[in-house]
Amino acid sequence: MSITVEDVQQARKRISGIAVQTPLKPAYTLSEKTGRKIWLKMEIMQPTGAFKIRGAANAIQALGEEQRRKGVISMSTGNHGKAIAYVCRQLGMRGVICISEQVPKVKIEGMKKLGAEVIVTGKDQDEADVGAREMAVKEGLHFISAFDDPYVIAGQGTMALEILEQQPQLDTLIVPLSGGGLMAGIGTVIKTLRPEIQLIGVTMEQGAAMHLSIEAGKLVDVEEVPSWADALTGGIPKDNQYSFPLCAQYVDQSFLVSEAAIAKAMVYALQQERIVLEGGAATSIALLEEKLNHIPGENIALICSGDNVDMAKLLHLAAS
């Protein structure tokens, strides 16, 4: 199955009433600091605090009635799990989320509050993914990948349709890069409708699976290590069909940012832009801080992808 702009447009209709259209907020302080015109795509204003609700809503809404009665299952580091849980609760469905031992407590609590069955099935994301797929077969649940599902990818791409409508003069779009579902969806839209716009991926230095895979031209194994950008960690399963080839096709450049820069960007967002960003979402700001001279364009949009961070840790970081 290929993924087209038409699929994304259909997804936009499907997710209406569950996901919301988020503002593209002018970042005046960041613009003054960088000498560029910067906008923030405020996905932190989604009902679950992250963009993942777009893909989850599209994938679940596309299911037939019989499968909806049985329910769905997924593996998640938190944001996708919250999205699945939220949509399932809205539709009165069963939702099961398999997680690794490394998922932060705040994200586990967030999924449980929305009614998900949360099960630890591995020491890292690779093992949790295997556990989820085995349980799907055993219990007749429909498995929804957090990033390698055509309906999830099309759902994430709806964000790009909004951005093009909100800022037609855009030169560059900076996108947090993990499993690649977000970048694949955005790339499908941008490189079809406005191919001159530069798509820039950004992620943490250690365990950057998609970044390294794009560099190598093939999927590579990585070690999952703790990071402020915990939503971006984890490997890419070898049976990947969609997100890697699409990212390899659409990404113009990809960069790594340090843990220190991510932490600094989280604090900057809180104190100067007055927004709460988890580490993965703050990588775009960190990129402007560390490698601004490598970023093309005068009109730049950043994806504020999620706000699911332990507030006690963020406030402690800001005070230190």
C-alpha cells in the first residue's frame, strides 16, 4: 500500500472531532534570538498533549466493526499509547498498550488514566514490540504500530496540510525524528505539494535509529539509552515497510543534538516561550541553538510534538 496526499486528506476527514487543528504560533523571542522568522506548531494543544492522536484516530477509525469490538493493541513509549487509549475510550473500545521497563512513570500514569490496559513486556522497545505482536495474535487484537502503519502515517501527515495553509511562505520545517511516522506523513504532503520546502530531521545523539539508518541506507540496530528525549528512543523493527523508505526519500538533512542542548531547550521553552515541551519536542529548539548556521531558510516552522514530561523534573531542571 502506497501513501498519498489523497490518503492524508481522507485521514483529515476521519479524525475530525477527535484530533484538533492546532495553531502555528509565531515565536517572537526565538525569532529575535535567531534572526529568522520562527513558528511553533502547537501539537501540545491536542487532547492528549501530543501529535500522536492524529495517527491513532485515523488507524482506529479505519477499522471494521468486528475488529472494533475485539479491540486494539500497540507498543508505546507513552504518547502513542495515550493517543490509542484516548481514542478507544471515545469509541468505547478495548485498548492494550505494551511498554518497556524504560518508559517513565508519568507516561504510564497518563495512559492508565485514559483507560488503557498497560502491560510491561520487555526491557526495551524491541522486546515490548514483540510482546505486543504476540498478544495481538493470542487475543485477536488489531496491532497498530506507533510509526510503521499507513493509516498512522497518513494521520500524522494531516499536520502538514494545516501548516501549509497557516504559513504559505514556509522555507523549512524541522521535525523530531524517531521511528519516522511523523516525518513520513509530513514528507508525503510537503514533497508532493511544496517540494522546495526543506525537511530537516532532528534527534538525540545516542541511539538515533532513523538518523543512522538513513545515513547507512539500511536499517541499523541501536542500543536504547536514557535520554531527555525519551519519546525518540528505541530501535526500528526489521520488518519496517513504510516509515524508513519514506524518510529516506523525503528527509533533506538530519541532525543530532546533545543532551545538554535538549535540557537547555526545555528550560528555554518554559521560561521564554511559556510552553511545556518534553525532551523530544525540544530537540527542534536545541537544533537552532547548536547548529543554526547549518539550517537553511528564513521562514522556519518547528514541531512542538508533545508536552508529556514529568513536571517535577522539568521544574528542577529550570531551577538548577
